[in-house]
Amino acid sequence: MKNLKRILDLIRKTGDKYIFEDDNGGIFVVLALDDYENYIFKNNQLKNLSEEELLNKINKDIAIWKSSQEDKIVDQSWQDLPVEESKKKEEGEEEDRYYFEPEEDED
């Protein structure tokens, strides 16, 4: 019972699920009641949709996923931009230096 309490505390803290097998080979999942209720409600909600409503939901989910992927690409492209010259100087890189000397008169 002590181990079960530890497992339940871990599930509560992390929000994870715990899968275990009993002595007879039965497999069980332990999860928070709220997660289970959300799972059941979501499945029942999908079962009641017409074909057109289900297709609209799938298309909406795809659009949301695609948008999140585009956001990731934009975030990555910002990281690929060249470093500004002022930042290079701060990092210790020196810029090429040119020295001008006065021209001597040949008189």
C-alpha cells in the first residue's frame, strides 16, 4: 500500500499515467479522475458528430497544427540570422583595422 501511495503522489505531481500488469497478465492504467473524465467526454463528443462535423473538426485540428509548425519555423529562422557587428565586438572578435599615414613630401 505504501508503494501505491507513492505512485499516486507521483501521478498527482507530474500528471502522468501509470501502467502496470497484475499477476494474471491483466494490464491496467492509473490516471487522475479529471483526465479520465476528459477522455470519456471527448470520445462521447466525437461519437455524436455527423460526418461533416467530424471532417470540419479534423480540418480545424490540422490547421491549428500547421500554424504551430509555421511558428516553429519562424522561430528557427530568427536564430539563423547573422550576428550583428556590434555583438561580434562584444564577444571579443576584432574587426580589421586600417592605419593611414601621412604622405611625405619629396621636395
